[in-house]
Amino acid sequence: MFERNRFDTAPEMNAVPVEIALLDGTVLKGKLLVPVPKSLADTLNGGTTFIEFEPYGGEKRYLAKGQLGAVKPLGVPKVSGLQARLRQSENFDPHAVLGVMRGASRAEIREAYVRLAKSYHPDRYANVALPPEVSDYLAAMARRINAAHAALEVPEKRRAPGQEPIFTSPGR
């Protein structure tokens, strides 16, 4: 038989780094545990009375929503800064983006590209409710990784020895 109260049936949780100001003036920094299909806003505005919070260096506890003064998400990069860096093509270093050394082999470049593309691809997070700034960051990083790969792959393809066309049209 199935047991509904077992621990392994608990929903998967995302840890969102936050700074919480309580009504009594106490400021807490730690991770707010949010169920996977929900966003931080959904959790804070939902019908539950308590939220799960894990302070840095402390044990997990439950906080009453009625005692919260403010909740500030931490560590989310601003998209505008990333967009500005993407527009500055003179500072664009494809080797640094992919994390490979100059003169890396084609296989090493491809391996780094595939690893990063899998990590940052927006489809990987399609079923997760993410804040818009995180979704924008993932999309911008995917574009940056693709651009770095394209910049390194094109010179390699030009140098490929003995490459012949796959199809040639017959002469007339």
C-alpha cells in the first residue's frame, strides 16, 4: 500500500537566496524554500500561513507570513548589465565564454560548448516558474554561448583539410 504521509512524497523545493526583514526589525539572510512549480511571489502570496526558511549557518525553520516586513531576493544578476556586455563586441572573448584555452582543439571546443549549452538552454527550465530576470539571464547566456561557439567554429571549418562539397550540380 502507498503511504501518503511519507517523507519521500514531499514536493521538490528550490532554494531562493533572500534577505527578510521582520516586523520587529530583525534582518535574516538565508534561503527561502519554494515548491518547484511556484515562484517566490506565488509562495509569499499563497494561502499558507507559514513559509520555510533556512538561515545561513542555521537550521531550517518556519516563519509566519504575518511577521514579514519585507523580502528581498539576493544574487539575481541584472539583465541590463549583461545586455550591455553582449553589445560590446570588442571585449567579447569566445575562449573565456566557453572556458577553453587559446589553441584548444576542435573537440575540446565542442565539448565545452555542449556542456554549457545543456546547462543554460532555456528549454531545460521550461517547466519551472522562474522570475523574469532569471529567464532573461538564461536566454542571454545561451545566445552568448552560441555566439562564442560560432566565432571559434567558423575559423576551424575554414581550415578543415580535404573538405569537399557534398553535392555539386552537373555542368551544362
